[in-house]
Amino acid sequence: MSLLSISHLTIDRGAKLLVSDASFSIHNHEKVALIGRNGSGKSTVLATINDGIASKAEPIVIQRGARISYLAQNPAFNR
């Protein structure tokens, strides 16, 4: 069963296209990695996916009861 499913995700930042029409699923007990060069948009992709999960926006579907956590690259801590 798929915990997270993403269909036809496209992310651009101005003139820079980071992701074009990406589709994938993450299933129970799978381990995944997002790899790329510095500045290639890995954190932006994860933040976009996280925002889509939080807002329940298409094309992101999360299995009922699944819990996904995300720690921002530069988190704002209360002092």
C-alpha cells in the first residue's frame, strides 16, 4: 500500500525548472533518498511536498493515518 503518492508534480522558481511532471509513490517499509548537487533544489522540492501535504493540495495523496515529518533546512526556533 502506498503511504505517499505524487502525480505530475512540477516545480519552478522563476526561470529555473526544478521538477517537471514527476510521479512517484513511497510504500510501507521503503527507504528513499533525494540526492543532487548543492543548490539543485532538493530542499525546495521537500518543502513544496510538505506544503502540499499540509494543504491537502493535488497532486499529493497521503494514506489516512500516515504521519510524515519534515524539518526545514533553516528552522525558526523559539528562544
